[in-house]
Amino acid sequence: MAAKTVLVTGAASGIGLACCELLLARGDNVCGVDLNPIPAGGFDPKARAERFIAARADVSDAAQCASAVDACVNRFGQIDGLIHMAAVHSTRTWREIDAEHMNRVLGINVTGAFNMSQAVARAMETTGGGAICLAMSGSIAVSGLGGDGRGGIAYVASKAAIIGVTRGLARSLAPLNIRVNAVSPGSTRTAMTADYSEAAVRNAGSKTLAGRMGEASEIAAVALFLISDAASYVQGEIVNVNGGGNLGL
């Protein structure tokens, strides 16, 4: 397939970093966006030098999202795809959450997803379209209590809202030839699950047909598919990538 230009948020770690690595490996141009420095990691030095730029942005700030998009367009000429993985975790229980914390989580995870999608869509509109992949979470199927590194009510609520954002944007942007979908990871080995106890890791894996937690690269591979031309007839969908965890083992 012809090389594309893809903006990836949450690019400093986890699934976002894995997306950057896979995109560069297949020959695409990549703009990695994060508040934190993006490590060299598995990047090929030549590919990073020629086809990668980093931009710093707080996705809850629409102006910063627009600046990141401008940096990408200025370097590569256009944006063909957005993979939005930026999010903040919350492990607080219902007793520990206050309104300020809830609003912060929703502002980053929900408003942030909209802000970046809106900024990218404005750029895509001028070049004939593109594709957007947002990130939901399998945690909404069972709801999280929080504690022990696990997502609590604030995190689960924010990820549930991504369903509405995805479907609303899919309808709104379809006339502009912009497809919008979301990937919904099950329990995955990332920075968000690094604080899981050994028992929690075993428990998460035991609930899947795969018998284990997922790897960031496995989620990234599906996100790359959703923004590719191979997914041209996939619109407004939430794609589960959870090792069969939705079967309720």
C-alpha cells in the first residue's frame, strides 16, 4: 500500500508507541503526540530521522491539538489517519472520586478524543478525507471498581463515552470521506496495567480464551487495520480485541 501520514497520540508508551513502531516499519510517515518524551525504543534510526516527528500536546486543550496537527501538516503535507490512544487512567473507588477528579478524567479521555478528532478532521477535509481510530476499553463490559491498579468508575465512564463520540463522529464526518471507528482493548500489558498485582494479572488472563493478557502490539495491529484502505467498508464500529474475553469465561 502507498505510504500514509498518520498522527498517533499517546505515543510515548503502550499501544500508542507500538502503533508508531508498526507504522514506521511499514513505511508510513508518523507524527507522535504526547506530553512525555517519546523514546527511541524499537524505532529504526533512519526511519525515525526521515519519517517521524514528535509533538507535545495536552489533548484536553483544543488549541494544543490544533498545533500538533499543524506541525504534522507542515512537515508531511497532509494527514491520512489518526490513531488516538492518549488517555489518563483512574483507579480511584467511588468513595475516593470527587468532582474535580471526575472532570479531569472526562476532560482528557472524552473531550480530548473529540478535540484531536476535530483538529485532524479539519485537515483531512482539505485533502479529500481519511480515517480515525479512537480507543474504547473492554472494562465497560464489567465496570471497574478501582483499586489494585484496576480502572475505576471515572475511567470506565470516560471510555463508555467513546462509543458515543465514535458513532457521532462517524455520522458527522462520513460526508467528508472520513471514516471513524474505535478499537476496544481487553486487559493489555501497558503502563496502565503495570500496577496490577500478580493475582490481578492471572485473573485478567484467565477470563480470556487466549489465557493471557494482550500485548500492546496486538492492539496496535488492529488500529492500523482500521485506518487502512483494507477497512474501507468499516464505519462507526467498536472492534473488540480482547482474546475472547467478551465470552465471559
